[in-house]
Amino acid sequence: MLAYKNIKWVLALSIVFIVINAVCTYFEFYYFNLVPAVVLIVLLALFSLDKLILLVVFLTPFAINLQNIEGGLGLSLPTEPIIFGIMLLFIFKQLHQNTLDIKVMKHPITVAIIVNLVWIFITCITSDIPIVSFKFLISRLWFVIVFYFLGTQLFKNYKNIKRFDWLYILPFTVIIFYTLYEHSLMGFEETPANYVMSPFYNDHTIYGAILAMFFPALIFFTMNKKYSGSIKFAAFILLCIFIVALIFSYTRAAWLSLAVAVIVYVLLLLKIKFKYLMFSFVGVSVLALIYQTEIVMKLESNRQDASQDFNKHIESISNISTDASNLERLNRWNAAFRMFAERPVFGWGPGTYSFEYAPFQHAHEKTIISTNMGDKGNAHSEYIGPLCESGVMGVLTFIAIVICTLSTGFRLYYTIKDNETKKLVLVTLLGFITYIVHGALNDFLDTDKASIPFWGFVAMLVAIDIYHNNKKEIAEEEEMVSASLN
């Protein structure tokens, strides 16, 4: 009887919706069509938040970014409104009852993230344009809260780690087909490669960054012995598609990031400790500063511009004499360093670079793609951007997040005994490394396209560290207990 009454209510509500929607459509008011989707999202938020987060991951490659909304903030639809709603739900829940795992809160990565967020908040108060900076902070918060803090809880279920990867890879493959089709209409030339992935991805740099981030995961899926032959074959086909897409993306930073990931993989096989890598990196950086004049002179001798020829395109990476893209990047960096020199402690405010950098450009450094309006993007670096926007502490706290994540990844790879979990740590770490290398030349953490996998990968490593570190030992203990009971 109860089931019969429920069916009657469902039928009645459906009829009411159809009638109202028909009237709205007649008067060309089409937004009422969104009501079922909104109801579904609300129900998932209330009763199955984990599925809603995974749904957002799936929708991210299809999301469309609306630019130049009031206050200089873009908005990605439909993902960011949903993420914002999840963040509010999380905050209200924490105010009512603290459900955060103390182990997560005490983890070094969490501490580094919180310190970074606190400093961003402080520099929002001192910002030249506070409204822009606080919008930047809110945007950063909704990504960190949903895909790091809630992400660690999502990944308590081990299977969700692989689901996360698949749910980004599969829809992104659709975008790859769309991009390759649009590109084929233009003969796969180098210049159209910059924009053929629009409107789903703004340009080829972020498109290439995502290709590189999930490349190691696809290799893992292709070689995973726990998968059936059909799934491994499908993963292999997807890997081949990613390779083709990577080649035709003409994204030099993505190729460079994968090369660095390969080098790190070799170092991991050699069991080189993370602290020695850090000492080596610092040493190389010091030598680069000492011999910077000689290095610049050497780079200036390269005049190979971007090209359709793969070898020439690779060679153009170090061209700082005639390549407009490289020269404009140097122009942005130099402007950022001048901004930092003027305000080294608190910076100009998070998210304000594009509004402030124009006066700091020098005429002899400008390129054919420079602008006096300061309206063409950011500092093109995840490290230099925070340096000028939030001062020296802004970049140091972000670097602390990177170092803690790398340290955790290296430690897990060397200590975990379960073979599959070890490989999952490896590909997650390598995917993270591709982005932090890419981040030296571009910055996309203000977008859902890159922030979701970035913070998701960090959350995966923390979840594995806390919840799945001794997976094999736990399984062996359970088997021993079961045997003793029998």
C-alpha cells in the first residue's frame, strides 16, 4: 500500500512537471528543463555525497568556462556551482558536528595546505583589490575542501581511487576525439592546435597538462594484472589515443613534464632517497644562478621557432630570442619579479596579477602578443604568480605543499608492500610530478580542469598513507584470523 502511494506521488509530480515545462517552453523559458538535474544533485548531496563528487569529476572535461564575470572571476559550468554547494554543505556539517579524521588533520600535507590558505587569507586583507582576492580565496577553498579534505574520505574506499581516474579519463577521451576532429579540418597544423579544444579547454597548454597528468594512470591500467584482458586492451587503446593527442597538442611543457616524470621513475627504481634529490635540486639551482649569464647567452643563440616538425618543436623549447610564446612568458615573469621587488612581504593580492602587471612591463621586453591592458592571463607560473601576489611566504607555503606531497609519495613507494598499491602510488606521484613541472611554465590551479586532478592526486596519496598503507599486512592478518576460527 505504501509503495502504491509513493508511485502515485511520483506520477502526480511528473505530470505537474511536464505541464509546467510545456508552458515554459511555449513562452521560450527553457531553464525549467534543469529542474530534474537540480533535484538529482540535491538528492545526491543529501544522501550520497561520494557519488556527487565523482559525478563532478566526470562532468569536469565537459564543463564550459565563462570568462570575465564581474570582479574578474571566471565560472565553470556546471561543475563549480556544484562544488561550491558541496563546500557549503561541508562547512555546515562541520559547524554542527566535526567529522574530520584527526589523522588527516595532523598529516604534514594538511598542515602545509592550511598554512598556505591562512597566508592567502592574510594577503587578501592587504590586497590592492580585495574583492578579487577574496573571490580567489573562495575558489581555492572550494577545490581544496571538496577534492582534498572530502577527497581523503572518498578515497577511504580504495576502489574510488581508480574510479576517480577513470571518471576523468573517459569523458576527456571524448574531448580528445572532438579536438582531433576539429584539428583534422585544419590539416593538423601547429597554429590551430592552440585553440581547437575550445570551448572545453581554453588552450592547448592546459589540454596538454591534463594529457600528461593521466598518462601514467593509463599505463597502470594497461598493465594491471587484476584487470581482465578486455579492460587492459581498452586501456591500451586509450593510451594510444592519449599519445596521438599529446603529439598533436604541440604542448612543449607537457612533453617536458613527461620527460621529467620518466627521470623520476628511474630514480625511484634506483631507490634514491628523496632528501638526496632535494639536495641535488638545490645544488643545480645554485649553479644555475651562478652561471645565469652564460646560460642566457647560450639560450639566446637558439632561434628555432615553434614548428610542425616534432624535433624542431622540441628544440624551440629553449628559444628565448625569437619564439613569441617564450618571450611573452619571460615578459610576464620579469613583470612579476618587479612587482615582487616593490611588495616582497604581502604582495599585491591573490588573483590580482592580471590587473596589476601592465605598468611593470618594459618596452624592450614586450612581444607581438603583449598587451598594455593587462587582460591576457596570469603570470604563467604556479611559483612566480604567488611570489608577486602573496609575497615570499605565498610561494614558500605552496612549495611546502609540493615538497610534503613528493616526500609522502617517495616514502610510500619505498615502504608499501602490496604490489598494486605500490604501483598506484607510483602513477599518482608521477602524474602529480608532471603538473608541478608544468606549473613552472603555466598556472591552472584557478580552474576546475587542473585543480580537481591536482588536489585529487594529493588526497589519494594522503588516503593511501593513512588508510591503505599496510593493505597487504591487514589482508594477511584477516586470513590468519579466519584460519584460526575455522
